[in-house]
Amino acid sequence: MKSLIECIPNYSEGRNPEVYEKITDCFRGKEGVKLLDYQVDPNHNRLVITVIGEKEPLKEAVLKSCKVAVELIDLNKHEGQHPRMGAVDVIPFCPCRNVSLEEVKKLAEEVGKGLGELGVPVFMYEESARKENRKNLAEIRKGQFEGMAEKVKDLDNWSADYGPVGEIHPTAGVTAVGARETLIAFNVNLNSNDLKAAKAIAKKVRYSSGGYRYIKAMGVNLDDKGIVQVSMNLVNYKGTSVYTAYEAVKTEAKRYGITVKECEIVGLLPMEALMDCASYYLQLTDFDYEKQVMESRLLEE
């Protein structure tokens, strides 16, 4: 059985089809690589790609996409709701099949080195972090592109792991690369345009502010919809479930007389995470999705 690694690179372009399609083309029709999904968000001005592949073909495709992004994206002209620090903002790698986290970490290092050779400073993060202050992506991203040139002058704390040290790429900024376990990007849209309330709700539910373990959250405007959103990353869906995150936002929103309008999943997620929600809301007992969901049984054939 072939070893497969998942990669979910994030690029700071969600409004220009000529740019985000050229980036996505780097993963289309490539032997040893399968493009599973790509989502474009004009509010966040961001492209999120989900791809799986064997180590070498995947590395080649990712680095090719980075080269395209660095050439075509100028962060001096970039605006969006999502925090960002690079044209290629973050490149996470996750174990998918028949591969260990240690093997995934080796691939992340190779991609980090390759991106550094393109003149982009790279910070290794999550399980690949070499310093404790770089484990959390939010800590690396603080200051965003506009503040990063000054930040990296602090060589004791923010010298790059790969690429230029003490300076950023003038148009492509910096990038975080690392290995981690599967993450779910889960957004809850609210029936409100009160950004202050959305930020307060996000602060209540995220772990860094005393909320739920494994939840990262922020409040953002969705200008084209005239509403606000609590945008979350669930970094361990087994430790804190999707339904727990949803109920937490829903409960906190009641403080402000706000209801939930709809929810979004960005990219892909394990079926187990959705089956967990079904089991919870339907109050199922002794439910085993691998045995009781028809499609799961068909996949056994």
C-alpha cells in the first residue's frame, strides 16, 4: 500500500481567478498527486487547497505552486478579513495513510528548505517547530505582513529557519511550514453585523483566552453577506468535537441576542467528525459508523 501525505496549503489570493487557477493548476493531472478540493474565499481573500500524494510528487507540486504564488501575489496590494503574512501563508502536512508523523516532518523540512531557496523566509511550526514560540501559528503571524519586516529584525526570537534572515520577501512576505495532525476549518455565520460581538464570542470559545481546548477562533466581517462570522480551527476534533464548537458559539451568541445563520466547512474533514455530530444530535446509542453507514461498508469491497 502506497504511503500518502495530505497537504493543505493556504495562499493569499481569493479574488483573481487568473492567479488562483494558475496556483491550483500545479496540482491538477499530476501523477502521484490527487487534488481533492480547493476553496476560494473573496472575503478572506484566500485560497485553500487540499491535496494528497506520495512524498516526492507532492513535494514537487507544492514547491511549483509556491513559485507561482511568489511570482504573482503582491501582499502590498492585498486586503482581506483573514490574517496573513505571506503570499503562501501556511503549508501544513498531515499523515494520511501508511506514513508516520516523523516522515511527514521530514517532508515539511524539505519543502521549507525549497521555499527558502526562492527567497522567502520560512518558519517551521506545529510539530516541526524548533522553538516553543513558533509552535502556534498565531504567534508567528502576529503583526501580519505589514509588521513582519520589523519583527524579523529580532534575530534572537524571529530569525528564519530557512531563507533570508532579518528581512522578508518584499512582496511575498514569510511562510510557515510544518507537520501536524488533521485540522478542521469550521466557520459559524451569525445573523448579525456586530463585529464586536463576534470577536467577543470568539474570545470566549478559543483556548488561548480560557475557552475550549483545541479551538482557535476569531471574529470576522463577511462584507458581501452583511454579516459576521466566528471562524474556527479545530486542531483536534477528537478532543473537542465539531458539535461542541458549534454549541459553544451558539450559546455565547445568545448573550447578545444573536442567532446562528449557517455554518461552513472549509476544505475536507474526516467522516468520523460528522458521524460524531449525527450520533450526538440524534442521541444514538452504540452507533458504529464503520459498520452502520452503508458507504463505509461499500468501501470495504
